[in-house]
Amino acid sequence: MIIIGITGSFGSGKGTVVEYLVSQKGFTHYSVSKFLTEKIVRRGKTVDRNEMTKIANEIRTKNGPDYIVKKLFKKAVSENKNVVIESIRNPEEARFIKNNGGYLFSVDANQKTRYQRIKLRASEKDSVSFREFKLQEKKESNSTNPNAQNLSICMAMADFKIQNNLSINNLTKKVEKIIKYISD
């Protein structure tokens, strides 16, 4: 059983890595965003990045910074299949994955490319100006609050760092190489 946690900057290609692992490698996908979206919808709130951050931080403060990933990890282990958990945003989530035999992948790309990608993706959480995109990213990248997102630390903790400035084909070749390495 292989367990992979995915972290990375906004619009970097984390979802594309997940799609590849699910469709081409038979991984089962667990999503922190989906977990949070379900909570937000139950509360009757608007699903956007700010609300997701707010709810995630509330849950982490109440239950511990790795709570959401622990819940998803527990489900994953019970299925005894190869699993990818997306998106790791708190250092304790990253530590939990790594301390329990999982691998942490980091995906990144240059900022303008990532912004263009989120505009094309057009999900609920992506309807922002470039200025707002940069502010949200800065807010989630470095925090002294142990229950908040800290993407820069999570990305630094990664076992495998993937730069995704080129094509999807280039990205999937990189992922394929890593999967072959960890499977041997």
C-alpha cells in the first residue's frame, strides 16, 4: 500500500497529479477540500477559499492541526489500497503522512502560470483577481499559528518536489518516474 500526500501552491497542478494517480495508477483519492466543502455547505455558507481557510483553521484549533488528515488517513488505511490525500496545507498534516509511512509530494509552478490555470479551472474558490490571488497565497504560505496553513513549510518537507511549468505530459512523466522509484 502506497500513501501519498500532495501539497503545493495554488494552481500548481496538484489536481492533475491526483487525476493521473487515480486514472492511470489506480489510486483512491481523498480530498481535504471536499471534506471542508461538505462542512461549509452544511453550514449554509459560500464555498470559497476564504471560507475554506476559516473552517479548516477552526477544525484544526478545536481538534488538532492534523485532525482532518488523520480522519482521511484512517479511511484510507481501512481500504488497504494505494491512496493519495490532497491537499496537505499544515506542517502537522505533512508530518503525520510522513510519520505513518506515506510520501509527501510538492507541486509548484511560477505564479503567473498558476494564476492563469486557476482562471481556466474556474472553481468556486478561484474567482479572484490576481491581486487577491497573491494575497491569499501569501496568507497561506507563512503563518506562525500552528493550526493555520503554512504551505512553504509543507512544501519544504516534501519527499519529492515537482516543478510544473510545462505541459501535462511533462508533469505526468515526472510523477511516473517517482512512482516507479517508490514502488521498487
